[in-house]
Amino acid sequence: MKVWGIKLRINPLFLAVIAIAVYGHYFTQIALLFTIVLLHELGHVVAARAYGYEVESIELLPFGGVAKLSSHGLGWNVKHETIIAICGPLVNLLLSLLGISLHLTNHISQTEAMNFVSMNLTIALFNLLPGLPLDGGRIARATLSVQYGYERSTRVVTRMSYYLSVFLMFFGILSLWLGYADLGLLALGVFLLFSAFTLSKQSRYDTLRFLDSKRRSKKNAAEPLRALVVHPETAIGDIAVQFSPGTYHVIYIRDESLHDQRYGLFARTIDEEQILSAIFDRGLWREPILELLS
């Protein structure tokens, strides 16, 4: 199935929700949920296309979705990542206001309005949790990456996903034990746990994609400068993983043997282009940065 030329996939969790709804004869509610989730994800698509990204596919979940970009660029521009992530929950907020307006103009009943608003706010709040691949996790990673670099920020937010998954599963199981049968919390917890595990396994691959994208990107505009001070025996790869998106890096190599009161302790400076060229053109990842001085 395609929407606006984009492949539309339905996650097994959503299929399970649909099956339960069909069994319980909740056709109207499941159709409404499907529509809200699709509109949420289309909010991301519109924002992504506005920045020139091509969206390859959308995977729908009971509480949102995951958009896959054919250009693989999302996450490597802090401003773009943040705005695109916010647009999903923003759509839910606008839909909530629409529901309230329809009730105030007597187009729908109070019960229908409350149900509609409740579904939208629930999806928005779930997606704003600071865990990947939720919108809140993407915003958190974009914010942290400016100071801590892309890989470290991804690991921090992935760790947060583990904590959130345990928290949600605990309260999901507790609600079942108390007889409230809230499968939504349990399903979200399981999804976050699986996502965090997957992200942990592919974190280095994602970092290499980020670095390759940074190497290939055209720098037509001025960028903030970030300086790193390293020991000459520091591995080139250990320096590269500290790189941040949207920032140009200069590396100062410390050498105490060259101490001079006029020039300080630095033997030489190397820029990020030399680091990235050493990794992708020469395959130097574990070698010390001293190799680049020869």
C-alpha cells in the first residue's frame, strides 16, 4: 500500500491491535486510531519533504510510526531532526483542538470529542517520551549531540529507552494484575525494549553512516567550530565518534615534549576532513592520530 508514493507498512503490534478490535467489534475506534496515527506520521513526512528529504517508507505502530528516509540524512542536522520530530505530536495537538471545536459547534457529542482528544493526546505524549525511536528520543539525541557527539548521544538515549521500557512494562503488568488490562503500556514497553536492543547492536554502523554523510556533505554555509584536545596515542576512531552534527571540528594534538611557554603543549592541529579521509580512504580507525603527523 502506498500513500503519496510512500510505502506504507503496518507493524505486527498494530496488526494485533486491529485483530483485537475486530474480535471485540470496535471497528469505529480502530479506524479512528489508524487515521490519527497515519496523520501523525504524515506530519513528519510533510516536514521532511519541506527540507528536501525523500521518504522511502512509513511503518505504522499503535502509538505513532517510523519514517525511513531514502537519503539516510535524518539525525545529522540538529535543526531538521528536531523540527521534523516535533511535527508528529504537533499534528495530534491540532487534531485535539479540531475535536474540541467540532464539539463546541455541535458537530460531535461530548463523548465523541473526549474520545478523539484522549486518543490524540495519548499518542502525542507517548511519542514525546525521551526514548528512541520515538519523537522525544530523536529530539533528545539532537539536543545532546551538539555537546557530546552523535554516537555518545545515541547511546545515552538508547539507555534511556531501556529504563523507559522496564518502567512501562512494570506498570503494564501491574495494571493487568490489578484488573485494569492496559495492554498499551505493556506493548509500548516491549516495543521500546526491542528497539533499544536493535539500536545497541547497530550503533557503530549508524555512527559510520553519520561520519560518511558528514564527509560527503557540502559545507556552503558557516558552521560552529568545536575544538578537541587529544593525546598523540589516541585512536583516530575514538576521536571521530566524538564528532557532532552541524559542527566543524579541529583537533589539537597534545605533546608535552614540545612544551614551550610561547606555543604551549600542542604539536599540531588536524581538522575533521583529515580524520574522515584517514578513516574512509585509508582505513585507519584503530591507529593513533600520531600516524597522521608523519
